[in-house]
Amino acid sequence: MSILCVAAGGFLGSICRFSISILFNKHTIGTWIANLSGAILLAFLYKWHYNEVIGELVWLFLGIGFCGAYTTFSTFGNETLNYILQKEFGKAMIYIFFSLTIPLLAVCYIF
């Protein structure tokens, strides 16, 4: 049952992630929005799971499955590398800064 929960959540998370990619024409802002909103959702889910507000299957479905597929560190890395290869170092640094600090601050605020 656990694997099915993770798989179903991953299926929906990947569809949502793909939809955001299309909505923002595959620009870095789409990746940033997905990673930020996914980090915030995951923080709430983790807190609720830790405090036993949600059960294990909900955690597996939403936390592990959905958020795991919805957020995308590999795309963040690829987009950062593209900025560096194009010698757009300022954009790369801004993207790295906002991609790491804003989600971390949001998660810290939740806790």
C-alpha cells in the first residue's frame, strides 16, 4: 500500500510540475515557484505528520510522492548551469540565492 501511495502522489505531483512548466514557458520562474511552493507544502506536511495530525498514508502520498515529484532540484541545477555556461553569472547567483534562501526562510517560519 505504501508504494501505491507514493506512486499516486508522484503521478499527480509530476503532472502539476509539468503544468507549471508549460504555464511559465519553461522559464526559471516556473521552477522557482514549484520549488518554493513545494518546500512550503512539504514543511506543513512534515510538521503535521510529526505532530500526528496526518497519518502515514497521507504523508506518503503528499509528502513523499507529490512533493517529491513536484519539486525539482535537477532542473534548478540545470538552469543554474545554463546561466553559468552563458556567462550570465549575476543571474546565476541571484537564482541560486533566491532558490535557496526564500524556501529555507519560509520553512523556518512555519516551524
